[in-house]
Amino acid sequence: MICGIGVDIVEIDRIRNAAQKWGDKFLRRIFDDDEISYCRKNKNPFSSLAARFAAKEAFIKAISGGEVGWRTPKLSDIVILNHPSGKPYIDLRGDLTGRYIINVTLSHERHYAVATVIVETKEK
């Protein structure tokens, strides 16, 4: 059953400027090593980083308010990876592991990156 849908859009220059100002300290606060490595292989790593940031925010929007005692997860516990086919997926860490079925789509163009996340509860 779908329990939430989230959408987020990020200006790519916002991520570029923060990364240039704060360097790896900024990146490692938000992204894990696999995400950073994947994005740095791209011609424009900042568009890929921005899309992943948007996906993390979209996921938080999708699950917000759905549970008693809910707390905002750390961005670093939401990891956006890619299957060998290139299709993105979300790998959750910490106390989020194994709780949801998640569908994610990422897109970016010259100035913006956008992500949509649909979260389903696992049937018991």
C-alpha cells in the first residue's frame, strides 16, 4: 500500500557552491562514499549530486508524518545508488532498513535536478 509520495527540486548551482565552499566536509555530511564516487565519474558531478539530494528530500517528504514517534532521518542514512542498468534505487541505513518498498526517479537539466519518490509499506 502506498504510504507517501514526495517530490523535490534542487538548483544544481546550490550544491556546486556548497561543495566548492565546504569541500568534502559538506559532501560527506550528506552523501556516502559510493554516491560521491559514482557522481564524480560523471561529466558534471554536481547535477548527479543535486539529483541525489533531491531524492533524499523527496523520500523524507514521502514518509513524514506517517508514523507515531516519527523523526526526520539523517540524509546520510538515505543512500541513492544505481543498478547496473543505470536505474536508481534507495538503500536505507540505520533504523530505516527493511521497512519500505521505494520507487525513485531522478532527472536533471541545465539548472535543476528533480526527484520523485513513492513509498509503500511492506505487507506483514
